[in-house]
Amino acid sequence: MIESAQPGQEPRTSKAIFVARQPIFDVKERIWAYELLFRSSGQAKTADVSLAEDDLATASVIADGFALAFNGMDKSRKAFINFPQRLLLDDTVYALPREICVVEVLETIVPTPGMIAALNNIKNHGYILALDDFVGQPGYEEVLQLADIVKVDVLGMDPARLREVSAGLRKYGCRLLAEKVEDRATYELTKQLGFSLFQGFFFSRPETMSGSKIPTPVMAKMRLLRALSGDDYDVRELARIISTDPSVSYRLLNFINSAAFSLRANIQSIGQALTLLGKQQIKQWFLAVIISDFDSSAKVQEAAYNSLQRARYLENMGKLYKSRLFPSETLFMLGLFSKLDVLLAQPMDKLLQNIPLDKDVEGALLSKPSPYWAWLSLVEDIEVGSWEDVFRFLDGRELDQQASATNYAEAIEWTQTLLRTKGGD
């Protein structure tokens, strides 16, 4: 995210790009795509890009935001991008690569002959078309004939109605995507009805399995988390642990040798790496490694990526806020552990019994009233594109939107740098 000038100020050289992403999964719970949610500036009134001053500016927002969200990511994954009516009628779509971009047609469009012609042209150029927020409403028959994917809003939809809507879509031969899936029952029903793509909170929240046990290797990592989450720990003991694990040693050296540190000479030993990093950064790096190693499934790896990005962004914002009430290192821990329940498929309250966290941080992680809850809500609002809430938080604490934008972009880069060193990937 990079921000534009406030009203009455001189224009800045950088333009605000607020971008969030939500994963879309296939039937095997692998990430098939992301939906990218853009905001052109802190002053725009909606979460889409339709209020930009002109088509060229809007195309720039989309192209730059696309690059920000997908820098260093797997290019085999698709990117769903919302296009309101005005942008579908010009050449904005063609700023993005057809191999990756899925043109998401908003339900607010009017399917006039001109619009249908524009959609035909976009499809003939090789783009995938998706119709957003379909709930069986009439008037979209011509759009449905062109759509490759139809996103059905299943939130609160009666099962009988869902069966009716999905049955009505079969004649179009389009792929069905269930959006706003919030529980396993809905997920299983949509699979039975022929849906092959899924999006929603169900994939961000674990299904609690009563009586399940944490595997022994994970318990060992939990013990490390417990040791590192305290205020004091033995650096020499940590160095010993790292030195006996070739994979972790390799990742540490790759990480510190990365461009992020701008070192004049390569690091040659674990001891040298730990000396240069410093005690606090050692702790944060090793915690991040543990988190990213919990599970290799797509669902868990997305949660790990998200946790690390949250941690870095909140740490940066804590440094910006400069309040002793919210130390940056504590905000880092808050973000890092915010999806621990997803990473381990265990109830959060059970997991936190093994980690000595600040009570206010623990309260926030358990969704209880806490001074830290607002900070966790901040990153959650960014991720779902609730931009009004994001700006309300920043403005209420006199935090500069430009700095927030820069911090978020840096958090993305930091996370990608860390994860690229994993196992030589």
C-alpha cells in the first residue's frame, strides 16, 4: 500500500495502493486463486476502484496493486479482480496478464448490449470471466452464457434455495464458486451440488476436533515457542539448536545474506549470523521459522504466510506509534500467534495454555475485550478490504496512512524473503 496526498496538500510522488487478498480453494483444499481487493486512496468511499479520477489512474492502481500482491508469489495461481461497469467498457482489463487475471464482473453492472459486447471482446482476448455475487437473480442470462465461473453468495442461503440456484446454473456449463462459506456443513453441501471452488471464513478457521492430540514433532516446536515467547531466553542454547538443524541453519544464513540486510560480505557461520541479528531479531526470526514449518498443506501455509505478514506489519506500526502501552515486539507476537489455531487445528484457548503471553495479548487472541484487540482487528480489516475501518483506526491514533502503506508493503516483502529461504524454494 502506498498513499496519495491529503486534500489541500501538495501531491506526493507515490500513490496510495491499498490491497488485500483472500484465498480461493479447490475441492482438494489447495489454493487455486486469490481475490484481490483494491482501494485507490484513503479518500475513496468504496472498496472498489470505480471512483478513481480517470481510467488511466484506475488502470495504474490495478496494475500496481496486482504487482504488489503477487510479487514473488506462485504465478500459476489466478487473481480475481473486481471490475465495475465503467472499467469493463474501456481498455483497463488489458493492463493485466490474461494468463493470471480473472475478470470479476460485479453484480451491479447493467447487462446492456454494449456491456455484453465488451464482455465478449474481453473473453475473445483470452481472459476468464467470473460473475460475482449471484443468488439466482433474473436478467443476467446473457452474462451467464459468457461466464466461465459464477460466484454464488451462499451466506444465509437456505439449502433448498442453494440447490435450486445451482441446478439452474448447470445448463450454462460454468464452474461454480461458493463464496462466504463459513462452516463445514455449507462446504460439504456445496461440494455435493457440484461446486469446485470455495472462498470464505471456513478456510481461515479450524474445525475443532474434540479429543485430538498434537503430534510429538509439533509438541517439540510448541516447547520452543514457549521458551522463546518469554522475556528472557538463552542465546547460546538457541545457537546450539540452530546449529544442529541443517535446514534451519541454511535458512538463517540465506535470510541474513538476503538483500534485506545490505551486507558487504556474506555470513560464514551461525555465530556470526546471531551476532549481527541481535537478540530480539533472532527471537523473531526463529519464531517465524517455527510457525512456517508446522504443516505443508496449502490451507496451513496460507495461514503461516498471513501470520508472518501480520506480525511484521504490526511490529512496524508499533514502532510508528511509539507507545509504551503497545511495544512493537509485543505487537509482533500478537500477529505471529493470531492464526495459531489454524496452524495446529486446535482450539486457541487450549494452545495458549502452553505459552506465557501477556494477558491482554491472550485476550485479543481469544477475541475477548482487550487493548490489543483493535490492533488485531486492524490487520483483519486490511485483509478483507474493510478500508473504512482501517482508516478510522489510523486516523483515531494519528497514524499516517502513507507510513502504514509503506509498512504493509515492507511486511509483504519481508515475509516473501523469509519464506523463499525455506528448504531452498
